[in-house]
Amino acid sequence: MAYQPYPDSALLRTFICHASNDKRDARLVYELLRLSGAHPWLDEKQLKTGVEWDPFIIRAVQQSDAVVILLSRASVDKEGYVQKEIRVALEQAQSMPEGVGFVFPLKLEECQPPEKVMKYQVANRFEQVLEALQDRARLKQRMVPRTRSTSAFLKLRRRLRQIAEERLPLGKVTAEAHVPAPGGRAPRSTSERREERSRLVYRPAVRTTPSQSKVESFKNLAALMKTLPADEAIRAKIGLTTRRTPEEDRNVSVRALLYAINRHSVNDYSLIIGKRSRGGSPIFMACRVSGLPTDPGPDRILLGHMREMFKSISERQSPVSQRYMMLKPPIPVTITGSLFFNGNHKPGEVGPAAAKGLKTTTSWEIQPVLSMYVDE
């Protein structure tokens, strides 16, 4: 059977042409296109180990609706397979009717595009490419890529990269960090907390399996908190259960400010969302882009997509467990996910130690996170 690079796809078939030195940026463009609703083709994602490149690459280009050429000094000045990919894409473009876009060059850095590419309008921002791809999708009667999620992704990524480049201080969280719990209760010792946690279960099935309920929307975190049982009441009820309780069997979408992100060594991500209030008490909640379920299926695909998204966002950050990246100012977001009561932590125990007042005020969490958008 002949190789089918885009089997039965109603999405815009988009080939990503790039130099090997630009692999990181190619992966990001791949994720952005997936996030927008296109069907991107990237060699490392689609080609199996040991296959011969030429026939697969040529067939993928020929069956594509569009080709995005990533331009950099590496792809312009150096020899490599990327030059052949560019030639194949340009030859395919010659078969298109006049005025129909097929090749969409995107500059990754300041460079002089080759003369053979200069005849095409070169984009300096991904948003420009996406707009052109939308027109192409309409012409091909494919599903039109969306802009909201990708623009939000880019906005968040730019902000995080700016923070990384400015080297803002990162707060450390360790097992020995004692923070007084709300209400003036004395902090428990490390040994007491360790002993209590040893009696609890991690509940991995709940952490990695979304609820199947409809999504409830809340305008802010305070509105969501009003619908949740008190921490101590649900803590006593959950005990050692390994399943999702009726109180946890909810999907929620809430608007809040994203204050901090903690990247773990296994590419899980902890988020601190909330809102400081001048007139009332601050509210902070933890969210978790969690691990993947063991069974293949839509849940694994969905959660895997979120992990890849955050992995791309924080690609410049060292995967050091228990370190938070502070967002200054915090970013307004809408987060959607399933409710989870984390009996392993009490209020005041989760959050960046270096940031006063940023500890969680509840043991309720949103886990797993299913989507996140930056609010414009």
C-alpha cells in the first residue's frame, strides 16, 4: 500500500520544511499548527526509524495543501536535506494556478532568503503565516485553522521567554519549607507531614483520567470555590479511596490569573492560579498538567497534547523539580480541567516559597488540565 501522509484528513495538510539545526522551532510550529486545528507534517513525527526519506518526503509534499518553509541562517547558507525539500516544494508550487498560495516562508531570525524563495511574500511572525493558511484552507474547503488558541499560546510563550531571559528570581519549594497554614495554625514538622502522606494514596488513575461530565463555567475562582465542599469535610470522606468521588466528578472552566509555573523533571507542570483581593482574602489554587494514562485513547492524546504545549512553552527552562517560574505581572487565563482533591497537601503547603502570599488556600485542584487560553 502506498504511503499516505495525511490519511482521510479534513484538516489543512501542512508540510513543515526546516533545517536540522532548527528542529526546536520546527517542533514549536508543529504544535502551534496542531493547536490551531491544522494537520501538520514533520519528519520526526511521521517517519519511522529506518525508512528511506526521499519517496516519503516527496509524497508528503505532493499531498500537502501548503508548505511552511522555516528560514534561518542554517537553512539558507548551509548544505543539507532542507535544500532538497525546498526544491521539491517550489516545483510543486509551479503546478498551482496563478495567485494560489502554496509556499509560505517564515523567518526564524534575520537572514537573506534565497533568490528562489524571494518571489514569495516572507512572513516575520507566525500569525502572518496562520492568516495565509486560513485563506488556503477556505480555497481547499478544509477546516479553517483557528487563531485564538495559537495567539494565546504565542503570547504566553513570549512572556515566559522574556522572563527566562531577564533571569527573574525563581522561588524554591522544598519539603522543609514551613509556611503557617491559614487561620494561624502551627505548621507541622517535616516528619509529621511525611508520616501523614505515607498513609495516603497518590490516586494516579484520578489524576490522569478526566471526568466525563459537562463543563461548568465560572467567571472567577471565588465563584468556583463557593460550589466546592469544605476541605476538612471532603478530606474525611475521601480517605484512602482510589477512585474519583462524586464531588470530584466535575469538569470546570474558570478565569483567573496565572502567577507561577513549576516544571517537574518528568515534564509534569504545576500551575498556581488565583487572585489577590484588596478588600477580601486572596484565593489561590493549584492546577496540574499531569502524567498520561496507561491506556491509549482520546484521554491520552488530549493530555499528551497539553504536556507538549507546556514543554514547548518552557523549553528554555531547566527541568529542575520543585522550582517555580514567577510571572510578573500575572497572566489572565481561562483554564479548563477536572476537579481533584489533593489529600496529600493541606492549604498553605503548595506554592513558591520565595513569593509571600502565593500559597494555595485550598486542597482542591484542577487536575488534569485539559486546556488553557490567555484572555485577551
